[in-house]
Amino acid sequence: MSEEKRTAVIVPTYNEIENLPSLIEQLLALDLGLMPIVVDDNSPDGTGQLADELALTHEEISVIHRASKLGLGTAYIAGFRHAFEQEVDYIVTMDADFSHNPRYIPSMLRAMDHCDVVIGSRYVPGGDTRYCTWTRKMLSRGANAIAKMMLGLHAHDCTAGFRCYRREVLQAIPLDQIFSSGYSFLIEMIYKCQELGFRIGEEPIIFENRQRGSSKISKVEIAKAMYTVFRLRWGGLPWDAWIAAYRKQAGREG
Ligand SMILES: Nc1nc2c(ncn2[C@@H]2O[C@H](COP(=O)(O)OP(=O)(O)O)[C@@H](O)[C@H]2O)c(=O)[nH]1
Ligand SMILES: [Mg+2]
């Protein structure tokens, strides 16, 4: 039964002080024994301190503090490594902003009975988006279409950050070789999951655009996502070596 599984929920945060307390409250109220792992990048609005305060009264909450805004992908990886130490069975990832509503977690966990990865998906029957601008909708649809076409991905929602992975899936993927540090991490991960032959399922969710705080996705992130797709498709291009050398010289992890 899914309910008996130990499940971590990784919540990356950057300036989510208005959302985090109610999100944590709703996660714990599900009564599934969820273990939230907040990964905060020194949010100027004090989200990190607030997370520490929540952790004082709820021992199931962990907080990882990083020195500065280091990107969504690496935040997930920091959370994954912590979850491995907690020896969980399942690892859920979700935004802090309620676009990914905790009410979908039970159906996602049930779907894990016959899947290795479950995506909380906007683009399967029953799924939808609400309160999104048309540019945001086009961006998401466009990124998905390109990723699917170029990489042959079977999932309908390849850019969704609302996912549940079996721990073994994440341990099978060499996380230190993941190229993407930001949002394109999501595309790279689902590509790796498909390449390794894991069973990927999709559960419908209604994605509601955030009501509080602001989105952190930027034009640079969008460009990087496109580059990630090209790189995964035609890996080993000469500039990979150049980028690796550049990063080493700049002292960046990537
Ligand atoms: N720790 C960390 N969290 C981030 C970073 N960038 C975004 N986030 C968080 O990741 C989640 C997704 O970002 P969001 O702004 O909602 O992106 P959107 O849903 O694509 O508009 C939110 O919970 C953000 O607070 C980052 O660099 N570091
Ligand atoms: Mg969001």
C-alpha cells in the first residue's frame, strides 16, 4: 500500500514566505507521514528562517540552506541527497507556490504502485491550467512540443516540476553528471528516466498559476532549456568541452 511508504517532499524555495507556512500545513494535514525537505537559497524575504522555525515544531521537516540562488536543478539534487540519507521509498518534488496543489499527492502516490516515476500532469485528460497568461501557456506548450519532438519523449508534460520518483530511480541516475542547473533539469531528468527504461506515468492535475509571490523563471532559463534539449539530442558537440573548461576556470559547478 502506498500509504506505508516513506515519502520525502522536496520544496525548493526562493522568496516564498507567503506560501511556505500554508503549504507545509497542508502537506502535513494529508496525514501520509510526508517528510518535507525545504531547500532554500538564502531568500532575502526570510523564507529560510521561517522554514527553520517550522522545523523546530515539526521534526519531520528538514531544511537545507544554500548560500545564494544556485538554481532549481541543483536545489533538487541537494534535496535528493538528503532524502537518500533518510532512506525514503518515494521522493516528491513540487513548487512552493501552490501551482502544485498538495491535494494531488495521494493519487500520485497510488499511481506509484505501477510506476517508477509519476508526473503531476497538465496535459493528460482531466489535467488543465488555470489563471495562466497566454504567454505562459504558449511557453509551456512550446517547450513541451520541442522537447518531445527532439528527444522522443513519451510523457505529455515533460516540463512539470510536480513529480514522484522511486528512490532507486534517482540513485540509478548519475546526478553529478546532470548538465542542467536550472529549470531545464526537469527535461534532462525525464529524458534520463525514459532512457533507462523506467515506467513513467502521468496523473492529471489542475495547475493553478501562483496567487502569491512572483515567478523566478527568466528568459535566460528559457534559453538554457532550449540549449539543454539540443545538447541532449546532439550530445558531445565541441562546445561541451569548451563549456566544461570555461566553468572550471570560472570556478562554477554548473
Ligand atoms: N532553492 C531554490 N529554489 C528556487 C530557485 N528558483 C526557483 N525556485 C523555487 O522553485 C519553485 C519553482 O519556481 P517558480 O518561480 O514557481 O517557477 P514557475 O512555476 O516556473 O513560475 C518555487 O518554489 C521557487 O521558489 C533557486 O534558484 N533556488
Ligand atoms: Mg511555480
